[in-house]
Amino acid sequence: MAEDTFDLIVLGGGPGGYVAAIRAAQLGLKTACVEKEDALGGTCVRVGCIPSKALLDSTELFDQIRHKSELHGITVGEPAMDVGRMLARKDAVVKSNTDGVAFLFKKNKIEWVRGFGRLTSPETIEVAAEGGARTLRAKTIILAPGSVPIELPFLKFDHERIIDSTGALALPEIPGHLVVVGGGVIGLELGSVWRRLGAKVTVLEMAPTIFPGMDAEIVRQSDRIFRKQGFDIRTGTRVTGAERKGDKVSVSIDGQEPIEADYVLVAVGRRAYTEGMGFEEAGVRLNRGVIEVDERFHTGVGNVYAIGDAIGGRMLAHKAEEEGVAAVEFSVGKHGHVNYDAVANVVYTWPEIASVGMTEEEAKAAGREYRVGKFPFQANGRARAMAETDGMVKVIADAKTDRLLGLHILGPRASDMIAEAALAMEFHSSAEDIAMTVHAHPTLPEAVKEAALASLGRAIHI
């Protein structure tokens, strides 16, 4: 079998993988990317971040027309949602993004090798493709295989009525009743899509709260808002199984009566996808299915690196992208950089939730002396003009140095506003740095400035 030689090969074409490939090409390396799907972009672009946001935007607009148009003096009839057209728009948005990645590959002269790749040595990957097997050789290999939804042994997917997140993006109808198992980001986002269109949505979460691990005060406020929106949220609830009965599913709950649903979305998280790709046979160490790497993303084998969901940590596309850039730069002797303290987390419900840095509970557990400043959107002029006054901004700062430890936002466009906080975390800014920065008026980010001022006891508008 003939070998094709490259300077660097990336296994996986998701956000981490394709960004790594582009950075390698920028550095003058002859680069290939192995991807088994029929489009580039990975889970995020094809069946995750991008399609879910397309549906969230469509249904958010629908919800605003239904419930807020009269508030603005707009009189309309009862709107109707054409689910088929909504899904077609979502697919078009996805295609635009996957085509964009393919264009970037052509622009940067990166070869996309379609097929399932297997690491056969620290320098070779064998690709099984429709046209036959192909062996690729490179001095450097970056593993970026991504992740897959977790399937519970007592709640197996049938991909018809018991579905994963991919299935929830393509339901052919508005469910009468959607049961979501898991009160995390995926469950609340996709639950929001179908609730806005009229579905009854019941969220079953085994932990004491939704969004385990987030700042408790933000979680309490968001829980109240979601319940007001119509979510049936049941925390501290353990699902024990589900039985398909024609077009219905009976969900069994420990200590409670079963719930009948039209669809059951199992959204209990994702796991590293590392099976069947020859990693351990080639000497790469796995720990419970997660690839072990050092601080340079090196696996300890040859010149093999690994990034993204497959190495653990928070499974975020932007985290994987930065790791991809850093791994490539480390591989050629440059200094790669990823500051995990400055990696923001976002929930695209409405209102949105965004955070970066420590929660108040983490600061307390770490023994840090800290100050908290809070500012409600009810007191923000732009939020009032938008009629979007739910939520707040919360700043956590070191009591002695005033260094920003964490910043949390529950409110309109939190996903956009968190960038300021991430920049502040990256440059080790103080709360006073944010407070002294002039923010345009009237804008939502003024709430960030006011929360920083509040942490100093100097808030102006509350």
C-alpha cells in the first residue's frame, strides 16, 4: 500500500481539528485532516452548536411574536410555525458553515482525507475509505476525535422516540410531551426549542439543581425563570428506565409514578470518542476512555498530540479550538497558550447564561477572601427598553487584591457580554479595571460595569 507523506496530520475535522489544521498550514506545514463524516465541522457544526442555535433563534423569534409584540404596539394574528421550513433553514445554516470550513481547507491547501482513520504507529494513520484503504505518514499527528452522547444502559436510544441531542434537532413534529432526562445545558436548550412551539416539557434531573456546578445564585434565579416559562422541572429525580409503547414512551422514576411522553431526550452529557482508532495499540494512554496528555497536549508517544473533548475537561468548541492552535505551536517549538480560567461557558436559553472563572462556591471552597458585586437588569436602561429585565450580572473579586475571580451573567445577550469578562480574566484585571472602563450608554454591558462598581461599594444606579 502506497504511503502519502505530510508534515502534520489531524485526525478529526471538528472545531479543534479543523482549526489545528488551518494553524498548521499557516505555519507552512503540508497538512492533511482525516474526517469520516461527509462534511467538515464535527459535532459542533453539523449536529451540535450551530443547528441548535439556528433552532433557538427561530423559536425565540416565534416566542417574541406570540408574547411580546403587543407590548411594542405591534398587532399580529396568532402565528403558526412551519416545522419543515424551520428545519430546512437550520439545515441551510449548517451547510453554509460546513461549506465554509471546506473553503478554508482549499484556501490553506489542506487535504481533506475522507474516511475512518486509525492510528497504526506514532507516525502513520490508516484510512478506510470508499475508494480503498490509504496510509498517511507524518512527523506530527494530532488526535481530535471529539465526543459522543452518553447512552445510559437502562435508557437505550432507539433514535425514534428515545433520542439523543442529534435526534432532538430533527423532530418531524412538535411533541405533545417531551421528557428531558438531564437538567444541563443540552437539555434546557433543546427543551426550550420545543417548549416555545407548544410542547409540554418535563425536565428530570438527578442532582439537587439544574446546571450542576454553576454558580448557585445564578442557578436559583434561572430555575425560577424557566418554571415561569412553563418548564416542569423536577430535580432530585432518578430515572430508572423507559418502555416504548407504540408512539408513546413510559418513563420510570424511582419512587414516583411513571410519566408518559411522546419523546424522551436523554441529555446526561457526552463522553470522549476514542474507541476503535488504535490509540492504545499505538501506545497512547487512556484513562477511562480519555486520552492522557501533558501540559503541551503531548501524549508521551512519538510526536503525537491530542486535543478537545477526547482529553477531558469542559467539552466546549472554543476550548478545543484554542487547544488545537496551542498543540500545533508546541509541536513546532513555539509557545502555545490556553488559559482555562478565561474559558467562558454559555447556555443559550432565554435569558441566556454565561460565566467565566470561579463560582462563589468555588471561591469559598478554595479559602479565598472575596467580595461580590451584583447588578440586576431591572435597573439597566437598555434592558428596560428591550423589555428584557430578568436576571443580573454577578462579579466575584479577591478581597485583598481586587483581582477578578469570576463573572456570571443571567440575562439578555449574555453570550455576547461575557467576552469582556473573558478578556479581563485573560489579562488578570481587577474589578476596578472594569468599573473604570467607559461603557457606552445605553447598553446591556453597562450592567457589567455596575456590578464591578457594586463589588467596590460604588454602584451608581442601584
